[in-house]
Amino acid sequence: MTVTASPDTDHVTPAARTALWASLVGTTIEWYDFFLYATAASLVFNRAFFPDQSTFVGTLLSFATFAVGFVVRPIGGFVFGHIGDRIGRKKTLALTMLLMGGATALMGVLPTAAQIGVLAPILLLLLRIVQGFALGGEWAGAVLLAVEHGPARRRGLFGSIPQVGLALGLALGTGVFALLQVALPDEAFLAYGWRIAFLFSIVLVIFGVAVRLKASETPAFEKVRDSDERAAVPVREVFRPPVLRSTVLGMLSRWGEGAAFNTWGVFAIAYATGTLKLEKVPVLIAVTAAALLMAVLLPVSGRLADRYGPKRIYAIGISAYGLAVFPVFALFGTGDIALYAVGMLVVFGVVHALFYGAQGSLYASLFPARIRYTGLSTVYQLSGVFASGLTPLILTALIGAAGGSPWLACGYLVLTAVISVAATLALKPTPLQEL
């Protein structure tokens, strides 16, 4: 069995560095693929695949296909969680990347509704299902590849690095879209320009799979495998006492995080360009800048988790998100792109980084190694149905019901923060040094 770090040292071995690099590169590519769809749903798909609907209805339908990806993610989480707990983290992660990249590339050559009619949105939906299925097994495996290779006193930091991949993936996706819109006329962008961003995924996936195959299996899984302690059906244990308590509370604790990310990283783009009538390129640049700031600050959150515990840092961060919702939407309401950018930098770049950097190590500490992949996948992906995937739909509907006012939607977001903080405080994680 390969030992990557002693529990009594901060020393990082070459094997641990390789695992950390593979985790970061992989999550960046996977999230680029997944949230590239979200950006396209805000700016392109409502016209390319739902052209006969009004702008409002087309956006709702486009976000509905976005939500489907989250609905199928728990299925992928259960399947790949089982594989990851039975066969290993490394091989599972290579498979999820191949599936995700293939679906994204096919979206880049998908005919529009103007070309093949109703078959176009149906094919789009099927590819989105494949994306969601693949991503269902990605996040947990990437976190475990990092955390389980990490030195005992640096597991919070190691757990924050895969989270950087989400910020970089989102920044890359919105950045590529902004660049294409600057480089191409509107007609050319809508006709073929958006496809370039999707086809670029082919190059990224080839690189990502090669990097991941160089990583070694984690010591925690090797220990479970060598002692023959692997669970026969991991998902069954995740939903049985005493682990059930961690599963339920973990899902509730994630509600605020999922709602926050999909508000600032997805809904805010459509809200700014549709309701506020702000120019697309400056909005995408603002989101990209906020995501890059988040990427820089996420390791800081990981270090704080090592020092004060991930539970405390996560709860403080979610509380800050709840307090910031109304002021940030007030900034949005000015219709000033500069104030919009300030709001995004604060709530998405700084506040989101505070709790998101601590999330991976927090959830890893809720489950024993023999069912850890399945446990993390269940908490993150099953909660994603209500916490993440439905958020753009809920906010769009609430703003529509309020006659264009965002305050009802803001109340919903604050409620998600309250629920998450309460659930987080009730969690009883294992100290990171004992994982």
C-alpha cells in the first residue's frame, strides 16, 4: 500500500502532488463542460432550441433542461459511488470525464430547432442527461482523491483544491463565451460561434484523462480494499442509522450553497441580460472575474478549515451569504454594470469562496472510508435536485409572480441560508486528522 503522508507531518509526497493536480485539472474540465451549458441556456439555447416561445417562456424551458441535469445526477452519484467504493477512485474518475466530454462535444454539433424541429430539444435533453449522470460521480471522487492523499494537518487545504476547479471551470466557460461574442458578429455567434466553446471540450478531456490516469489510488481506499472491508452495497449503508443522520443533515446543509452558486453563477447572467437589459459581454466578464477571485480565495478557506474546523468555516460562510442577498440584489437593481460587478465580486468571489472551500473536507469527514464515495455523492448530488437544479426556475417564477420585483426571490434565498446553517451546526463530523 502506498503511503503518501504521515499523520504527524505536513510533508506532501510526489504521489499526493500528482493526485492534487489530477483532481484540480479534472474538476476544472468537468465543470467547464457542465456550466458551459448553463451559460448557453441563458444566452443561446432559448432561441436556438425553443424559438417559438416568448423570451420569458423560452428561458424557463431552457432552464428546465438545465435542471434535468441535476435530477439525473443522484443516479450517477449512486452508480459511480458504488464503483468508487468497490473498485477505486482513480478509474471511476477517468470514466466520468469521458462521458461528460463526449456529451458536451456532441452538443457542439447538435442541429437546432430551425433545422430538425422538435427533435432538437429532445436530443439536447438526452445529452444533458448524460452530462448529469457523469457529473454525479465526479465531485465526490475528485474531493476524495485530494483529501485522502493529503497530510493530516492539511486535509482542509487539499479538500479546497478540487473546489477551485469549479471556479476555474465556470470562469473558463463564461470567458470563452465572452471572447467568442467579442470576436464574432451576433448572427455568426448564434449560427455557429457558440459551438466552438462546446467542441473545445474534446481537447480538454483528452488532456484531463491523461493526467488522471497518472494519479495513484488513495491510501484510504487501498487500506479498505486490502483489509476486505468494502461495503457490499454502499448506498444501503448511507441510508441506514447511524449514518442516515449525517446523510440527511448533510443534504440540508448544502441547500444554501447550491442555491447560492446557481443564483450567482447561472441565474444572475439571465437576470442581468434579460430583466436588467445589461450588455452580455460586460456581464460575462463580471461573472468571470468573480469566479477567478473565488478560485484565488478557496485555498484560504481550506487553510481556515484546517485551523478552525470545516464545520465552523462553512456555517460562517453560509450565514454571510444569507446576510448579503438583499443588499446584492439592491445593487443589481440600479442597472449599473459597475455596481453589478461589485455585487458579484463580493457575494460570489469572496463570500462563496469562504464556505465552498470548506465544503469538501466537511462532507468527507461525515462518512467512513468504506462508503465515503457513495456518502459524498449522495449528499452533494441528491441535494442538488432541490438546492441547485431548481434554483433558476424558482427564482424566475418568483420574480415573474412579483411583477418583476426580486424581493420575493431574495426571501427564498435567505430561507435556504437559514436551513443550511441550522443543519450544519447539527452535524457531528470526524476530525480531519482522523480520516
